[in-house]
Amino acid sequence: MPRILIEANIISAPYCGLKEVMIQLGNGLAARAAELRRDHSIELAFIVPPAYRGCFGPDVEYVTMTGLSRPVLKHFGCGDVDLFHAPHQYCALKQVAGAKHTLLTIHDINFMYEKHGSRLKRGIRRLQWRLDHADHLSFISEFAQSDTAAHFRLDTPQRIIYNGVTDLTALAENAASDILPPLPERFFFHVSSLYPKKNVHLLVEMMKYLPDEHLVIAGTWQNDEYGRSLQEAIANAPNRNITTLDRISEEQKAVLYSRCRAFMFPSLCEGFGLPPIEAMKFGKPVFLSTLTSLPEVGGDVAFYWPDLSPEVMADAVRTHMADADATMADRLREHAARFTWQQCIDGYIACYLDILANS
């Protein structure tokens, strides 16, 4: 009976986009485990931290590891892993000795633009090693594929499987009325990890040119040079029209999407970009940079800043918000409906079956 082993250790990490993807992927695949066993005689197994054994339910197997240097196959017996799936390029486990096939999913190569010197060289070596030792590759966007191909040697079969995006509208509808602190009735919204690549400082500068508007910035505030400079800029903003929220819950995020006038996302580097599609599921206008994967994900329903100078950004926001019509919300929801976890899970299962069929 073929076994597929999926590395899921990132579910123990603090909240991030990759953790959300792994939770949804694990739950979605586990929900199809009985079908895969019945129709294809395939068993699913997940590598998880010890505290997370059973996290995807009883229909799948679990391999718990306290030290990633141990050979995984001793838990199954030699030859028991037909396909090992590393669902992102940062998996702590690089390879399973004896696995007949290895599928590696690439989300982005943002480190190419963020690291320098010896750290960059080390990152390049590590990713090329992973690419060389996988016999199948998947990418979460066309941009992620083309960007990787521009910098690395790719000699294996490839496919694109878009991430799904969770529809949070029901969370907002059922949330308590006092779930958020007092906020202005009208506001723009941004949520992210607040790393430098998210370009949040440009939104702070942009708000100087929008004195009658308000911006809510939420995320994980970093106690580093960028995080401290961002907080200082907000504290000294002349219009006092920015509110910050730290480590919001999913329910709070959903309510912020539902109440905001528009979502702002001037990111420099994205392999996909979950938040813009989350906002679109609420029918909210989305403003994006024209960089990396964002035009691919935003399509022709998003608004794009022609350049990322704060005054030009403010002018674009004024112009496009005035142009938004009553049909825009429906168009945004229709576009966002393309990105579902069901579609994503279907894509990975089709990929698994193709790989095993050609063994």
C-alpha cells in the first residue's frame, strides 16, 4: 500500500502564512484520507512535533520527531515511503532516505532580496541542494516558478498549485460586538508580519497626504530597528490618523476586514499574498504594489499604485475610492472565489496520484 509522508512541523510555529497553509493543507488532506485509502490504497502520514500528534484527526498516521537528524524511515520500515512531500522550502527535514519520490513546494525565494554576503550564499546553496534532491516541484504561483527559474537550476517536472484562502466572513458575522477597541467608523486596513518587505512605512508616510482618512495597522510588531522606527514614525505622525493593533485573533481580523473601507498592501516580495484575497472575499477594494506575484493574484479587480512614493499612493487611493462603484464588491468576491482550499487540496491530490502512477 503506497504511503505519502508530509512534513508538517511548522504547525508548532507562531502564526505565519506558512503555518496557515500547513493547517489547511493537513486538515484538507486528512478529510480525504478515507477516500484515498478506498479508491487508491494510499495511506497518508504527517511528521509533526510530539505535542501535535492527532492534530489532523484519526484517519492519518503520525510520525513524531524530537530530533530531525534521526532517519524517519525507522518509524515505517525500509521502503515504506513512496512519496515524501516537503510543503515549503524551509522544512526542517530536507529529505527522507529511501523515499521513492520527493515533492518540494516552493512558496517564494524572498531571501534572495533580503539577505546579503555569506548568508545569501548559504541560502542559495541550501535551496539548490533541495531542488536537486527533489524529483518533482510545485509552486504556489506563476511568479514563484519564474522567479525561482531565473535564479536556480530546475531540472525536474513542475506544476503550479495556488494556495487556497480561508473565507472569514462567517467569523465576522458571528463575532461579539465589542471584539475590537473603539475605532473610527471609516478606516483603511493593513495586516501583515510587519517585516521590512511589507513596506508598511510607506503607508505611514502616505497617511500624511490623507488627513481626513484613518488607517489601522495590525500584525506582529517586531522589536527590531525597523519595528521601532515604524512605531516612532506613527507616534510622530502629524495627523494622528493611524491606529496600531498587535497580534490580533482571526475573529478580530475578520471584523476589521468587514468594517474597513479598503485594504492596503504595498509589499515588495510575495510568492502569493493571502491577505489581499482575504479582503476580497469581503468585497473590499484592495490596493497593491505592482511587484512580484501581486498582479497575478490581484488580477484586474485590484487597484495598483503606479509607483510607491507616498504622495502618488495617496492620490491613487483618492482617485480609485471615488471611482469604486456598486458592482465592485461582487466582482471582488467573484475573483476571490477562485482561491479555495478545496481547489488547492484537489491540486495536491492530483499531483500525488500522477507521481505515484508514473513510479
